[in-house]
Amino acid sequence: MYDKRKINKILIVDDSEMNRAILADMLSEQYEILEADNGIAAVQLLHSYGTEISLVLLDIVMPEMDGFEVLAMMSRYHWIEEIPVIMISAENSHSVVERAYELGATDYISRPFDEVIVCRRVINTIMLYSKQKKLISMVADQMYESEKSNTLMVSILSHIVEFRNGESGLHVLHIGTMTELLLKRLREKTDAYDLDTAKISMISKAAAFHDIGKISISENILNKPGRLTEEEFEIMKTHSAVGADMLENLPLHKDEPLVKVAYEICRWHHERYDGRGYPDGLKGEEIPISAQAVSLADAYDALISERVYKKAFSHEKALSMILNGECGSFHPLLLECLSDIADHIQEKLSINSLNRGSEKEIHNIVERLLSHKELASSNRTLSMLEEERIKFQFFASMASEIQFEYSVVPSMITISDWGAEKLGISRFIVNPSENQELLSIISKEKMIELDQILRCTTPDSPIVEYEVELNVEGATRFSRIISRALWSHGDKTEYSGAIGKIVDIQEEQKELKRLKELASMDPLTNLLNGAYAKKEIIHMLYTYPENEYALIIFDLDYFKTVNNERGHVFGDRVLKYLAERLKSNIRTDDLAARIGGDEFLLFVRYDRNIEQAVSRIFSAMTGEYDGFKLSVSMGIAKTTTEGRKYSDLYHCADLALFAAKRKGQGCYVFYDKKNCTSNAPTTISPIDPSFEE
Amino acid sequence: MMLEELYQEIAGNYQDIRERLRKEERIEKFVLLFLKDTSYQDMLQAWEQGNLETAFRAVHTLKGVCMNLSFDKLYKAASEMTECLRAGDAEGAAKILPKLEKCYEEHIQAIRKYQEG
């Protein structure tokens, strides 16, 4: 039968089996017990059960991963907010207990265990947490309701002002968005203004009030198409002080933080950093940062909007006008922020304009959801998260992939089940850069390099592909690590870790290498082909400037006759034979290529006696093959006399070959200006047209 | 031999454990389970290998177990050892070890005797 009382699961984490047994014995009547004998096992169970676990009893001193580290993990995964932890330990020192509380432990039970105390504390904590969860969701709902009406009031009020001004109606929204963008960027640059998320949101909302004082200005002045007279402008200028007075004289609510911020904004959004604004002529930091941000946002939006007295300027024009000081002076740091966010402004403003249309629909959906009272918002988020977790685990287990998750604090890698098995290592690896298991797979340098690359990404482009040799199942495998850096979206953008997967590309690499070789080879002789040889020669000339080389071109005499008399198949055999002899007569560093039907190219390094080396190769090419007399003509160009430019060397060798042919074949000729005329036709008939100069 | 007599013999606090664990059978179960607890052996092994940190964790566990079983005398010996090893004081620990060893053996023998009836 289903035992209703056992609906709560309790996780006991203690390295002593005896201690776990005692606790389990005390609690097993009422709760389902899960046990872990070290921190890593505990985290593993938390991963698989999530918020199904109602409470954790946690020891501090344990092997592998201690209780403090488990608490840190729990706060990283936000489990600590949903799953209460009671510390159990023989450590009674104040600092230990203190640290546990700081890390989010709810309660502390010291040894020896007393059944009454243990059971009572466990029950209390579980009840407290479930009550708290209900309360949180109730409060969240209420806050949402009041938030909604607040926003509504603010926007009604500010639109009244706007429509009277003949403005588009988007101005208020734009200012709010701009102010928020500016302040968020400012917070990343400095801590000077104590800006947290709530405060920024309040300032952005209060920004809507900046012009409420205009309600007191006559429409003739407000909507006058031309330039205002000096007198009119003086009247116009009163709107900031008037708006502030209106707020200050509110019979109720004037002490609300929102109203106070709105006051600052109303009164001082026309002040300028150099003290030349109005109404009070405040200077620099005397002007509250809220008013400074709104005034910059106001200036920008006024420029890009059409008004009765002016046309709309482009985004770029507006930016340059502000940065050049044409709209008065602003806080230099805020101007920096404006430049930083310049690329995003238009996009953000257009999103906000679009949202207005769908706002109503979103409200409807939210309302429908909220009418299910039992599904309070925080629980809804939780169950969605839970669903995501199950989905993620399911796909990870199906994928047959090495997937991983890395967190900076605490420094830990979690590997998918399949991946851990494939690599033959644990699923949870603490302090990876020192972990022997992991270091047997990837070198420390590579690990650190990958971490550095990930840290250098940005939230906008967080994906890194990294190729590395891994030691998998005792063999070196080329692998590609595709990873995405995680950037936290708290008060500051911070690198918090990465997720990713490892793909084996050994076969891919092998295939690539084969294709590369294929592309560089002449298929008949397995010598290099002309195009590849050219690339290599240029590379060698450039890389080893200290070496001297000779470029040799030669062809087979009477080859045409062979082909005609004994057929092409025999001709091919002759070429293959010649190629083999060539290969066995040069050094491994030398290059040999077939560059035409029966033409070959050699590129050899020499120290002193090149004559001797050439003569040796020449005689090796002379002889007989199956009744055919082998004889070659050779032309040689040297870097010592002809320089190190490939095209020159090639041209000279070609001319020298022509000279050898003229001399009556079966000989070799070194290039020399006197014996080689430059108007000789090329002797080469390339196979590969791209090889021609 | 009664459980209470066993506790007298090993200078444990029977009244205390009785209050905490409530049931005689439960106390007996855990006292007998102590024979299978490996933390003492783990400590000795780590100590012999010169691994003070592991030895510390093991004797720390032993201390916790003794506390839970109200083995006051052994608890005290284990505590002293724990503090020495926590401080990395190998010399001090070496001095305490014989005492702890003797005390542990006494406990094991007494519990075996009790087990045999």
C-alpha cells in the first residue's frame, strides 16, 4: 500500500556507515532514506532526485568532497533555496557552525544523536520549508499584482503628459529603456553609485515622470512650431521645478522611494554636468545619478524623434551631436556608457515599441495562469525547472556523447553517464586541473588553454571549438571539444563555467590527411605533382634562407618514339621505373616531382660540390629498361648564382634544359647567361595547367 | 551480561545512550555494529602509510561514532588523537596511539564477550 507519510525523502550524507545507520534507524519509519558516504555521491543524488529530496542531513568532515563543498554546490545549483540542510557533525567549534550557516545550512545538530531532537528538528525544518514555499508564492503573486497596477498608473499618467505635448507616445517608454541600459552599463564600470537591480528598475520606472511639470505649461508654448522667444523659453524652463513640486506636495505617498526618485528626476533632468543647466545650476556629482541618466536618455530620444519644431535625426547623427557636446555637457562616464551601448540602443528601443501591442495578450495569459491558485508562480518555475532537468538527463543518456558541465565555483566538472563510462572516469570531478584521472586523458596545459579561451569569449559569442589529442581507452584520439561559456546574469556579467561535448574526429583527421596527400601526388609515379612541388619549394626557400639549393628539370629523350612504337602502357611503365630510380637516388629532404608527360623536376639542397651530385643523379637516370635505352637531358639552376626566386630558378633551369637538348641530348647543362638564350621556347608541356607560370 | 554491565565495563555512559536512542534493541544493534566499523583500521592503515590527512578523517569518524554510542572513554582517546592529527602533530599522535590502541582493544573484547552472552 502507498504509505502517505513516507512521501518525503531525506538524504543522509556521512562517511561513517554507523552514523548513517543510527540516523536512518531513527527516521526510516516516517521518511524514505537515501544515503551517501561522501560529498560527491551526495551531489550525484541531488542531481538525480532534485527537489524530490525534502531535506539533507550533512556531515562536514568527509573524504572526496566535504560538507562545505556540498553546500557550495547546492547554492550553485540553487538547491539550497528549495532543499533545507541540517548539518550533523562532531565539530562543535563556533567557526565551523558559523561557516555552515553562512553557506546556507538551516540548522545544526551536534553529536551524539538524540532521537527526539533529530526527529523534531527534521519535522520542524521540513514544515518550515513547505510553509515558506507557500508564503513565497503568495507574496510573489501579490507583488506581481501591485507591480502591475503601479506600472499601469505610471504609464497612464505619463501618457497624459505626452499626448498633450504632441509627442509620439513612445517617448516615455524609450526613456525608461535607455535609462535602464545606461545604468546597467554604468554599474559594470563602477561601484560608486550603489546601483542594484531593484534600484535601476525603480529609476527607469520613475523616469516616466520626468516631464509631468509640463502639464502647467500652456499648449501654445508646448506645441509652438518655431523657435521659442526668450520669455517663452523661461516659462518652458519652469516645468522641471513645477513637476518636482507636484510630487513633493503629494498628500500621501510622498515618502515612497519611487516618488523620491521621481522628484530627483523631475527637478534635475535639465541640469548639466558643467553647472550650466536649470533650475538650480547643480554641477557634476551634485546632480543625482538618476537625473543624470534620464537627462542623457531624454536628450538622445528628443534628437531621434520628430517634434513640432524639428525633424528626426538619425541614430548616428544624434550620437555624434551628444558626444560632441552640442546638447550640453554630461557625465563623462555616462557618455562612455552611451558609446558602449550605442549598437544596442536601436534594437532595444524597437523591441520595446513592439511589446506594447502584445502587452495585453501577455497579461491575459498570465491572468489565466494565475487563476490556478494552487499553481503559484514560484512552484510553477520549480516544476518547469524540474521538467527541464528530466528532459536534459533523458537526452544526455540517449545521445551516446561525451557531454560535460564545468563550474568555476566550486571548481568541478560533471560528465554525462555515457561520457564517463566511455572515458573510464568518474562522473564528478572536483578541482579538475589537479585531478589525476582527468590528467591521464588531457594534458594540464591544454586544459588551462581551453579554460583561457572560454574566459576570453563574450556573452554574445560564447561558443568555442577546440581541437586536441585525448587519451581515450589507451589510445590517442583527435577530438574536438565544442563548448559554450556560461556567463551569469547577476548584477555583473561573470564567467561562471561552461557546458559542452567532445566529438571524436580521429577518422575525420585521417581522411583529411589522406586527401591532402592525394592532392599532392602524381597518381602514375607517386612522385609529387607540379603544383604541390612549387608550393613546397617556395616554402623551403623562404623557411631555410641559410640553405643553398639546385632546381633541376629533366626529360626523357626519345620518349615519343617509345610511345609510338611500343604503346602507352609500356611508356607508363618506363615512367614508373624512372620514378623509382629517382626516388632511390635522392635524399629524403630533396623533392622529386613529375611536372609534365615525361618531364621531371628535382629540388636538392647542396653544400659544396653540386657538380658531383648532379652527375651521380644523371648517371642513375641513364641505362636500359626492357630493351629501351634510358637517356635524359637535364637543365640546372642554382640559388647561388640565380637567386632565390622560384620563377627565376624555374625559368633558368628550363633554358638550361633547352640548351642541353640543342647540344644533342643525353647530357646536363648548368644555367649560364652565355650558353642559354632567353628567347628559347619552353620545353615543358605541363600536365597541370595551373602549374604554368 | 546485560547491556548496562557492558557499558560499566568499558566506562561508557549507559544512561545517556538510553535517553537518546530510547530502545534497548536499537542500542544493542548499534553496539554490535561497532565490531564492523572500519574507521579504527582505516586510521591505523593511513597512519602506517604516513598519510596524516586520511588518518585524521578516519579517527574523526571514530570519534563521531563513539560519541553516538556514548563510549565516553574511547571517545576521549579518539578526540585527543583527532586534535593531534588535525594540527599535523605526528610526534604527539605517536605518543597517544598506544593508549588509543589499548582502549580500542578493550572495547572490542568487551563487546565480543557480550555478544557471546
